[in-house]
Amino acid sequence: MSAITIILIIIIALLAGMEGILDEFQFHQPLVVCTLIGLVSGHLTEGIILGGSLQMIALGWANIGAAVAPDAALASVASSILMVLGLQNGSVDTQTVISTSIAVAIPLSVAGLFLTMLCRTITIPIVHFMDKAAEKGKIKVIEVWQILCIFLQGIRIAIPAVALCIIPASAVTDALSMMPNWLSTGMAIGGGMVAAVGYAMVINMMSTKETWAFFILGFVLAALGQLTLIALGAIGLALAIIYLTLKENSGNGRGGTGSGDPLGDILNDY
């Protein structure tokens, strides 16, 4: 990779690390990170495919109480860099590179939890410094410490990104080329299964009696090879508009006895 590409990747990694805490501009989301790294490295299409697959996994990740979700920022940045290095020479099949990157993203996301814990441990004494500054009314000092703490979260992603960028591309491609067929095929299947599990977690959280009909319909339509993603999106949009229209007009033809959920009324009557 060129020096400019490495610098741009480091900037993206820095923003992704900080956004993992700020959660304001969504730079840490896999679809955004992988797409940006793919763009600056000349592999935009592959970056979008990798980001979309990882985003399906990360949809089911959430911080609940004291339980911290896996680090999507480190997983996205590291797997994207490995994908770019694997595609440098063009000697390895693109699908194999993407599948391998998806497979390694999961352990990388768990490793990111350790880095997050390390950064938060370092910031503990900084909180006490901010308390002392607050007692003296030094607001500017508090702001500087806050910025440094957020910047530290960005550094925890930028440093691994630099370490991965200096790895020779030949080392990654040689490792991928030496992979036996059964291993590469297994990682491709495993990557697909992980994405399916992430999507299943989201469905499990939002599933209700009324939404299962849409899930089943989408599952059947997705099996049709003639339908593109744009066509599936258009069908989903049309169903959403129909559902909202029925909901707004519910009760008008039933003497006002509707429950407000037309699909639920149909299922109950059935």
C-alpha cells in the first residue's frame, strides 16, 4: 500500500475508535468503516461486501448493563486491512479473501474488548484530575482531559491498524494461498453462518405476531435468484407502505372495532 493510503486508513481507524465511544456519526459501524477503507485502497466493491456482511453480525451486538458488546470498530478496521492486503496481488480468489476476513473479524472483536478495558483503566486517574480541575473551576482543563480520553480510544484502533498496514502483502497472500480447499470452504461457510446468526438475533429481538408474516415472505422472496437486492428492497418498501396505509385506515370499514393493527386482526380472524 502507498503512504497516502496508509495515512488515510489510519485516519479512518482513529475516527472509528473514537466513534465507538461517542456513537454520534457512526464511523465505527462495519458498513461505514469497511466501505471507507475499501474506497481509499481501491477496493470499494469488496469493502462494501465485507462491510455489509459484518454489519449483519454487528446488528445483534449491544451493550446491556455491565455487559459490553464486542468491539465492532477493531473488527471492521483489521478485517478490512487484511482484505486489502489479500487482494493486492490478485493471486487469491476474492471470495476466499472476503470469507477469511469475515471469519477473523469475530476473534478480533473480542480482542478489542481487552483494548477497551485497558483504555478505560488508564482513564481512571484522569477522572480524578478532572475532579480537581472542577474544584478549582478550570473548565478548559476538564475539556482538554475529555478530548484526550476520547483520542485515546481512537489510538487503540489506530495502533493495530498501523501494525497491520506494515505487514507485507505477499505474506498475507502466501498464507491465503497455502490454505487447503477444505479450510477455505469451511471459513466461507462459517462466515455465512455467523452473518445469519447476527441477523437471527435481530429478528429474535423485534419479532412479534404481526411481523412474522413479513419475515416468512422475505425469506421466500430472497430464495428467488431472479430478484436483485434492489428488487427486494422495493418489495419491502411497498409492503411497509401498504401496512402503514392499512393501519391508518383501520376500523373505518369495521365500524371502529379494529384494534389498530390490521394484520393482527386478520391473523386473529383467521
